[in-house]
Amino acid sequence: MAGIAILLDLYKKKPSFCSPQSFHSSGLFSASAAAASAAATVAAGTPFASRFLFGYPKVSHCDAGAVLPEHYISNTQRSSEHFFKNDALKYSVKEYKIELKPLFSAFELRPFALTTLRSFLLFYLPLLEPSLNIEEDEEDFPQDSPEERRVDLVVPLKKSVKQIIRETTVVTTRRILERLAVIYVSQRMAWKLLKDVPKSAVRKSQRGMPATVYFFRVSRTTFRGHLLGVTAAWIVQTGIEIYRSFSRITNSDESNEANVTVRAKLLGKKISGITIRCGASLIFASIGAGICATLFRPSVGQWIGCAAGDLAGPIIVSVCLEKVFHVDL
């Protein structure tokens, strides 16, 4: 405050002191005067009673017109740019790229052809076994008439068509669930649910993880990536059972409360069985994917293990429940 008071006193005595020329030409506003005013300010800010401890402050004079060399400034800028560039690369925000498949991808040529072929083989291959057994046993047993050998081809055709409709409905339901996940779930979780699991297994194999850690992470990634598919299958199967139960109740002649109660208990049992089978499919698919990806090639092993676990899981659980708890799913 003392320095400001000195400057105000000088301004009252000489108004031209603060003119633009005075800052350059006047001897009053020199470096010494500035240093003296600063010293007076510091001295005024120091209490009188404590001056015997700290003494009077020392003020060093410096040349205000000193200029730094240009190469020093340029080197400083380059080093700061290099530091902040590396820091931005180190702490950059991870981007989650979500690629949604078409809603009706199940009706594209290749997936629909594979679904059709698999469904027809599933229901028509068992028809070849009786004819092969008859040809082997022709010498021991008398030959049957051609009418008795005739095989009904209409029933497998109907079952095949129903299987095609069921599988395409499951895939379409999964595409709907993917879009709902993108809307209502965080971007990070949606990316984990929709990621390409075989490619993720390949990326994890290149990080040099231990076998147990790699097995756990591939199994966890497969669990997340397979979750929407299993959920879609559960929704479709549950919807089919509910439709069948209500159609039987409405078409039956007995519409009393006892019949409705029995049908409801049967429906609950079937839904419980569907839930257990879907849960077993998800768990065994994750475990199988982790094992096969660890033992074999990551991408192919993950795919084979997931398919094998998805197929074997419900069968294993059904047999264990039937043998141990005598429960028929």
C-alpha cells in the first residue's frame, strides 16, 4: 500500500507522469524507482515488531528489458507439445464401436439356406435308419409288403418347416434385443454384449496371458456374447408353450377350474424346464469356449467349444436331473 501511495503522490504533483512517453523517457519511472516502491510495499507489509526476527526485506534489481533467445522458446514449445501428445495417447478415452446387424438378417440367402438344410437333415435323417436295418435283416426275417415299408414324408416336412420358423424367429428376436440393449444399456455394456467373440479371443491370445487367466476371460466374454441369443431362445420357447397351453384350454370341452389349474401347473413346469435348459446351455457354452480356445486355435476353438457346449449342456443337465432327482424336463 505504501508503494501505491507513493505513485499517487507523484501523479498529483506531476500529472504527465503517467503519460505514454513517461514510461519510456522519464527518469522518475525507472527500474530503481520500481524496485524502491516494491521494497516499500514489502516493508510496509511486514509488522514493526517482527522486523528484528526477519530483518528488512532485500530487493534485487533486474533488467526489465532482458530477452530470452528464440531457440530456447521454440525448444520449450516442442518439448511441451511432445509431452502432452504422449500423455493424450496414454490417457485417451476408449471408443466402443457397435456394429448392428440387419434386423432381418435371418432371411438372407446364406443363413436361411443353412437353417433350411439343418432343419431338413434333423428330421429326415432318422428316416433312413429303419430302411438300413431292414436291408440287413432280410435274410433272417420274411420280407414285408411294400405298403408296410412306406414311410410318411409329410410329418417330417411339417416339423422341418416349424423348425425353420422357430430358428428365424429366434434370430430376429435377438436382433430386436440388440437394438434394445443399445438404447437402454450403457455403451460399454452394449459393446460387450454385441462384440465378435472369436475375434476377441484372438486379441486376448496375443496379450501373453497365463492359461488360467485366458480361459477365464474367454469364458466370460463368451457368456456375455451368448447371453442375448439364449435370452431370445428362452422368449420364443416360452411364448410357444404359453400359446399351446391357452389353445388347449380354450379348445377343451372341460373348462372348469380344476382343468385350468392343472394346465397352469403344467405350463409352469415346462417354463421351469426351458429356463434350466437355457441356463445350462449358456454356462456349458461359456466353459466349452474357454477350454477349446485354450487348447486349440483361439477363433476356431472358441466357436467349436461354444457350439458343443450349447448342444451338450441341456442334455447333460436333463440326464443328471432325471438320474439324481427323478425330474423329467
